[in-house]
Amino acid sequence: MTKQEFVEEIAKEAGLTKADAARAVDAYAKAVTKALKAGKKVSLVGFGTYATSKRAAREGRNPRTGETVKIAARTAVTFKAGSKLKDAVN
């Protein structure tokens, strides 16, 4: 599903215009991003939880050449699905 398709679905389900739904989707993404940058978790009961985790620096290997490369430390975003989402999908 593309962002445009997602916005159309939100507009239809919530009875909003596509422009209002697009602003809502953008505001949601911005709010989640802001919270994760601040090191907070975002929990949506029944849907899931967004969080961050630290990944340590490590050495990897280029599969084409076999050369060892350094992979820098980074912060990864994780999502754990909630029980209602899992049940709905299954």
C-alpha cells in the first residue's frame, strides 16, 4: 500500500477529505518521529509499540569481494505489533 492509497483509506474510514487525511497522516508520522528522536516509546494499545534500540559498531563482509568492512554504530527503529493487530491479521 502506498502513502496515497493509505491516505485514501483513512479519508474513507474517518469521513475526512483526502487533504485532511493527508495532513493527519503527516502529523502522525511527524509525532512518532519526534518522540523516537527524543528516545521515547510510542505505544498504541492494541496496535503496537514503536521504540528505538542501539546497534553497536561491528565488522561485516562484502559478499562480492569478501573484503571486511566496518559498519558504524546506529540507532534502529523497532515496531512490535500489539495483540489486536496480530489477531486481526491471523
